[in-house]
Amino acid sequence: MDHYPIYGGPLNGRKAEEAATIYTERPDLVPPFQSADSEGIEPPQYIYDLMETATGKAFLPRKDRDLTQAYNRTNRKRGDPEADALLDEITKRNLEL
């Protein structure tokens, strides 16, 4: 079974089972956001899509607002795979930070 990182989300770039989209009608069943730099902060609930990134496939937040929020909750340092993937997708979508 293939596994891909989840960026901006519950596993902070660790591996997750493959799925085209992670979603639920019950928000209490969506894994909470947890980034190394956001411990103790109330986690938002995101819907994820499996997308191509510069380093391969990864789950990224579907909604633009969620994507920028997820990036702002990372360390925002270039070279960090999570921050880089989120920023690259923000740039691709032509979003403001």
C-alpha cells in the first residue's frame, strides 16, 4: 500500500495511507492539525487532497484559506519539506500570505 505525507495537517509530514481525499461528515473524526510549531493551539479541521509536489505526492489542504493557514502554522523555513510543499502550492494557486 502506498503512503504519502500529510502537509499542514494531523501528522506533521509523517506518512498516511493513500486516499484521493480525506474527508468526513463528522468533524470529530478528522485527525486534528498538529505541527511541531503549533503545540497547544486549537487545531483546525481540514479537507485534504492528494496532490503532486516538487518532491512527489502529498496530502495538502483543499481550500485556499486552509492552505495558507496551514503554512502560517509551520516554521516557514525553506528546506523544511512541509513548509516548502505548502508554500509551493500557495505560489501555484497565486494566493496572498
